[in-house]
Amino acid sequence: MHLSNEALLRVEKPARYVGGEVNAVIKDKNRIRFGFCFPDAYEVGMSHLGLQMLYFFMNRREDTWCERVFMPFLDMQQVMREENIPLYALESGDPIKDLDILGFTLQYEMCYTNVLAMLELGGLALRAADRGEDDPLVCAGGPCATNPEPMADFFDFFYIGDGEATLDEILDMYAKCKARGLSKEDFLEEITWIDGIYVPRFYDVGYKKDGTIDWFYPIIGDIPNGVKRAFVPELTYFPDKFLVPLVEAVHNRVTLELARGCMRGCRFCQAGYIYRPLRERGVDALTAHAENLLSATGHEEVSLLALSACDHSGFGTLVDKLLTITEPARVSLSLPSTRLDAAFFDAIKKTQRVRKSSLTVAPEAGSQRMRDAINKNLTEADILDGCLQAFESGFHKIKLYFMAGLPWEEMDDIRANVQLAEKVVDAYYKLTYEQRTKPVSVSVSTACFVPKAFTPFQWAAQVNPMDFEADQREVKSNIRKKQIVYRYHDAKTAHIEGVLARGDRRLSHAIEHAYRAGAMFDGWSEHFRYDRWLRAFESAGIDPAFYANRERAEDEVLPWDFIDIGVTKAFLLEEYKRAKNSVLTPNCREKCANCGVMAIADGGKCHG
Amino acid sequence: MVKVRIQFSKDGALRFIGHLDFLRVFGQMLRRAELPVAFSQGFNPHILLSFALPLPLGMVSGNDYADLTLAHQVNLLDAVKVLQTHAPQGLTLHKIWETEGRNTASVTATADYTLAGEIVTDLLASQEYIIPKKTKSGVKDTNIRPDIFDITETKGQITLRLAAGSGRFLNPVTTAKILLNREVSAHEITRAELYARVGEAFIPLDKFTN
């Protein structure tokens, strides 16, 4: 920086690019300079709780200054090129090239090309091997780091697991190495022994003739054979401030993390496995955080975040306590979409200021056979009772979320989605005429299932895009009631996501080709181009079907096998087999399924 | 309920946000400061806050005004100090006083704009200056001269007094372009003061009483 005022006024919403937000941290420059890089738009990144948490977590250290870096939109990229301004950190305006460590968060596979774009806008070589001793170290974390291999060549190291667990250790080590004048390579060797750290350049992979992995091992001495996920047994840290953006973000609110992990064990859900065991925050602590953060931000909304919020063992008490703070201050409390449990209906009865229009329900599958296969643990009666209760308490729009392309799915299962929606419409007409104040609307949304690493479906073949589209046509042609509307996700985006999600190191070439051909903001439908990706795979000699649409053998070495996520491969395989036979596994609170995670839990407690 | 008027100025990063964003940012500051603000009735209560005149994106303001309703009386000297500690970078609070009657938006009649430059076109020379102006029903020739109240220059600093408010409004950027006969960007302009009109006199809003 700094761009002139005149240049900034040439772009849309220039406040995204100038910093100066309430609670932004400014320090002097004689520190470890960390750039928290969010590979998507400012408005998306600023709504992300992980960014807020890690920003204040790192800035609580005297010796570290953490700043933010976002992906500039195309108009801003144009202005930066014209004015010869490299990508800079928002707080200092310094080029990212001048920082010590850049940490990208990988929330979604379709942001991978944005990572490359940000490196290049910062004047950095894309591949770790091509960056020099004076360039910053570039690392990545977040859920997609649990299969780091497709992006392995671009990063110096990955951080796998809870940020609060060993980030301090890494920064301490960095300070120590810097003071001793050690090289980047020396630092990377030192941190291989810290939980959660994976340095791809120290490992090599061999492949069999059929293209599957033959071996994976360290190529330098005295480093671990694999990587153990970084883990915090108790969630004690929560920031006392949030950054408050000047422009409207996707969410402008205080978000409270109720719990990490989930006790449900839905077999398609990666978050349900990689964040185990369920760890809850206490009601008193959460209430205090809400109070602090409201005074620190001035937000008008508090929202509750968890994989399944109503499963928090103190949910009812928490809602009561939060309402004593929010109601007098005219702050709204928003409940997450959740299972339609008794706890949920109790909560909405208490909150007077919940807008009772639309409610989202996620049966995920229309047929009982499929719901059992994915271990949703939800009967049709549960769903219809829940919807009826919702109608009785004043809702008149229900959104039903389904996944298309689940393993072993048949056309009957697809049609069952529509049948379930029809029954939900019928449930509305169980209300008396007087109760039916507004016309009912039921929306059916189908997402295309993408099998992910560290789930029981990591062995499953993804449905190919043509078949997804056939499923979508089938749903459309089966809808006869005018109260039902249908929405669906793009099958082609899901296919690319499917390739990247379970890819190996060879994919880095395809990602680079796609980026060189102009891929950017792939998660935004207006920027995504399927053919560009297909050409990129071709140029890199990659068969996308090998990664997305192939069922893996039980004994195949998977690209992420070297990571000890906690849950064992044997448990996941057992769950895969149970899925095939539509056998349910009870939730963790009912009966421990021996998933194996407690072996890495460091004396922590499973709240399931 | 107590109605107060706030005088402030806006600078720095705040020049890059539009009116709706500024409204939210200002409301957040009031909440952080825990001022006893009054809320509207209804399903979605909001703070009873209104501004004299939206500031165009890119511009900064000298003396700017907002009206706020408080639930009860507070020490207004202290309130200025408290608000300042919770203000976003670039927002300076000057003073707060009790007010009655019409709100700032409806009394604002003219604004002073300042910018650096050299006057090329003598806009005050005649009683008529016609420009094509975009309206809802297409481009229309409009005489802007009646909306220009004064133009002065001292040492390269130009001050324009233009119609501004919910009644008549003349765009300062358009006017400055004609005056200087060059491209002008909003960031070059400071909206220095807002005035109410009493007969032929223009009274700065902090001196004006209904």
C-alpha cells in the first residue's frame, strides 16, 4: 500500500481494502509478522468465527502481530495491477511478501485456486520449492487440511487440528529459530515433532501401476512417520473482542461456539468425525462471552454455533440466560437450524423475537433406507411430528435439505424426497382452518453428495455429474403439488469438489493449470467454469473419475492415511459396512461406539 | 424521551462507506457506549437515529449532524467523551445538545463544500446556467444557477454553497467539474458545514433553533 483515494474509489465497496475496523489490532513492526489469509471475499472471511478466534489468539502474544489478508475481487485486482501494488495485509498495508508467516485457512476445496491467486498477487512463487529464504513461510489449516495432499506442493507446512492446541508452540519455535539465525528448513525440521504439523517436502509418495498409492514415508532422518492431529481437551479460549467490519458482511453478529465435535455420527459428515470428541463450553462461560462481545462490538444479534446446537447438555439453561441479556438490549438471538427436538421448540417458545417464517430441516434423505444408511437416526414420524409442531408454533415455510447421490441410492430413494415433501404439506392441513393463517410452502433442496476423507464414505464412489442431473430431473418431474418448490446445487461444481476432496499430490499440477487458465472464485457460480477444470485435468494427465467416481478397495492406502485424526480407519470401515446394510449406530451419548478418538484426547473428556 | 442533536465529523476509512453502512456503524458505536438510546416500537425495534444528509462515498465531512432520541436525560458533556472512546477510527464527536421540533434532515437547506483548485468557469456571472441532468424520465435540461448560493476562493481554496437537503439538492461533484473545468473525484471534496435557512440568512445547524 497505499493506494490513493482516487484509485480506491474506482473499485466497488473500497472499505473492504482499507482496514481501520473497530477492534483491529495495530502494533509496531518489530514482531513475528503473521498474515491470516482468507482465500475468499472480505465479507465472507469477516463472518468466519475461526478468523476472529485465531486473530485475537495470536495477537494476545506480545511477540506476534497477526494481520488479515483477503482475496480481492476482480476490479480490485485490476486496480492493483495498474497501480503496481502487490497484495498487502490490511492492518499495516505492508506487502504480504514482507511478513514472516502466511497462514491460509482452507474451508472449502473450491477456494484452492484463490490461494494461488493470492500468492501470485503477493509476488510469491506458487510452489514452496520455488520460494526463497527471504520469502515468508506459507502454511495452511482448516477442515480441508485433513487431506492436504492436493495442495501439498504449494505450502511449507500444514496445521491439522484445533488452532489453540499448538499454535503457541509453533510461534515460540519460530521466535527461537529466528533469534538463532536458523534457516526456514531448520525451522520446519524442528516443528515436525509438534502435534498437527505436516511438512510435505520431508515425505515422498510412491504409486502402484494401477495409480493407487504404494508407499508414503519420510525422506529425511529423525522425523515422525505420520502426523497426529493437534487437539485441545477443553475449550477454554474464546476471544474477548471481534473485529467489526465497516461494510456489511455476510453475518454481522456475535457468534458463540457452543461446542466442537458432534455426538451424532452422520456418516456423510466430515465435521462429525474430524472434530470428535464432542467438547462443550459451559453455560456460564458462554453467557459471559456473549455479554463481553456485545459490549465490545455493538452487534444487534447473537447466534449460536455448533454442529448440533440442541445437543448441548445445557441448551435450555443457556437460552434462558442469554435472553436475560439480549431482550432488554433489543438484541436478537438467532437459533441455528437444528434437529427439531423438544429443546428446540422450548427455545423458540421463549424467544419472542424469532421471526417465525421459514424453518430449515435436514432429513438429508427421503427414504428410511437411505436415512439409516447415513446414520441420520431420524424416522419419518420424527420429521413429520417436528414439522407439525413447527406449523403449530407459527412457521409456514419449511425448507427440506436432501443429499442426492448417496451411496447405494436408487431412483425410488430420489422419488422419496418428493413424497416426504408431500407429506410435510399434508401435515400443514392437519391444522385447523383458523390456524392456517398463511399459505404453506415447502422447498426441497438437493445438494450433490461429495464423499470426504475421514468419513465412512471415504471409500465410496461419487455419482457422476450426468447421473446427478438425471436425479434432479426425476425430482422435478415428480413434483405435483403447487406448494412445493425445488432447488438444487450444481452437479459439475460437486464433481470438481469430489476430485479435489480425495485427491493426492499429483493433483497440484491440475490445480495450477486451472488457475493459469483463469480459474478463480470457483465457489461462486458466476465464475466457475467446468470445462476449464476438465481441460486442466487433461493437461496434467489426470483422470478425474479415478479420484471422484471410483470405489476404493478396503486395503487401499488412502492419501490421508498418514494422519492420525483420532477416529480409526478400522472404525470408519466398520461404519461403511454398516451403512451398506442400513444398520444404525447409536449416538455417543446413548452408547459409545469406540471410534478410537479418546486415544489422542490427552486426558480430555468426551461430552457425548 | 429526550431528543438530542449530535455534531461530528467523518474522515479516514469512513469516507469509503456508504450511508447505510455508516448508519449501522454509528448505531454500533451507540450500543458499545451503552448510551440509554430509545428504540422504535414494533417487531424489529431500531435505534431512533437520523442523519441530516447522506454523505457521498469518498467525501469527508467537517461539521455533520445527527438526531438521536434518548430514553432519559444524561450528562451530555460526558456522553461526548464516552462516545469518542467507542467511536470508529475517523469519527470525531464535537458536541451534543438537547433539541426540539423538526429534525436535521428537514431543516437542512444548504451545504458548504471545499476543495482545492482554480476557478475556470464563472458560474455566478449570470442568472442561468443550463446543464443536462438525468432524471427518472430521461435527460432534461436544468438550470442549476438558482441552487448555487455562493462561490468564493482564497489562496486556491474554493468554497461552494449549494442547495442541499430533502427539498432541493445540487450535486457538488458535477458543479465542481464545471467550475474547475476538469475531472473531480469525490475524495477531493470536504463537506464543511450544513445550514438551515431563515429568510435570506443561512444558519449553521449547531446555531439553529426551531
